[in-house]
Amino acid sequence: MIDKNKTLGEIVLYYPDTVKVLNGYKIDYCCNGHETLAVALERLKTDDSEVIKALQLVVDHQDGSKVKDWQNVSMAELIDHILTTHHVYMKESLEELNYIVFKILKVHFKSHGEQLLKVHHLFGTLKTELEAHLVKEEENLFPMIKAYEVSGSEAIKKDIKKFINDTEEEHDAAGNLFKEIEQVTNDFTAPEDACTTYRRTFDLLGALQKDTFNHIHLENSVLFLKLDD
Ligand SMILES: [Fe+2]
Ligand SMILES: [Fe+2]
């Protein structure tokens, strides 16, 4: 049963398919993963029971055998999963987007310049911030967490905690930039007369947003909480 007093992070951890419903209602389970479902619902203008019903339907149909239990894996294993899936995907997407966001700005400037200038600017900021963020995690935070898991050193843990504050702030900033891009692109919907590259750009931005929400959820609501176990 869906429990309104569970945090959004916990709900997504145990029932990953609920992400589709939460995304549909624009409930932010990644940067606000610490919030309970009850608090998130208070802010929504939609009928509570409708959301709960949609979530419950997903939970009832979830095939438990396919759900990876991240709670019971080591921090090193979870980090390796984040690196080989989300970090790789993010770098590849940013590289492709970097090329096509600029390309469509040039080609469609006359007809859609207002929208595309905003997308170009927001994406540029997002790319710069995310690249720095990935490197800081890969070169600093993740190796520190792995070292702590082996040694149990309280001094390392103290350093990690300081670093995590900055990391979570960066996650919030990235989440906000994605929300701005979502608005500017009308929910990643390309205009009627858009060419294939225009559509590909918006589809990829939307896909990257979803993957990033999942990625941030695994870091904020699973990996970082393991340090408190
Ligand atoms: Fe990451
Ligand atoms: Fe991160």
C-alpha cells in the first residue's frame, strides 16, 4: 500500500515504476526526495486520491523480481552502477546536445529564435555545471566514499559530509535548470513545423531530464543515506 508518510525517495526506491506517475504530476522526487508524499500532495492542485490511486495501480502491477534492491548493495557497487549508467549517458547526451542545440539555433533562428536562444543559453549553463559536477563526483566524492567504506575512518566521513552539502546544492541547481528548460520547450514538445533535428533535440533534453532525476535520486536518497546507516 502507498503510505503518504513515506518520503518520495523511499517510494521511488521500493517502487521504481512510480517515477512515471510522479513525473506526470510534476512531483519532484529527486531534489525533494526527503519530502513525504503527504507534503508533496499538499502543494498539488490535483485531487489527492487521484494521485494515490495512480500510484497504487503501479505498485500493484510491479514485478518485484525485476526491481534491484539498492538498499542491500555496497556503496562501491552502487557508485559503479551510477558511473557506468548515468554518468556515461549524461556525457554522451551532453556531447550530442551541444552540437544539435547550436545547429537548430542557426537553422531555425528566423522562425523560432526567441525559444531557441533561451534553450541555447539554459543548455550552455546546464552543460557547464553538470560537467564540473560529474568530475567532482568522479575524482573526489566517490573515491572518498569508497575509501570510507573500506576503512570506516571517521575523519574521512566528516570530509564526505561537507562535500555532500555542496553536491546536493548542485543537484538542486541542475534540477531547477531542467525545470526552466521544460517550461521554455513547452514540456519538450517541438513546434509543428520542426525538422528532425529540432525534434531530436527536444526528445533528448526530455530524456536527459528523466535520467538525471533518477540519477540524483540514487545519489541523494540512496547513496548518501547509506552513510548514516
Ligand atoms: Fe552523479
Ligand atoms: Fe550528482
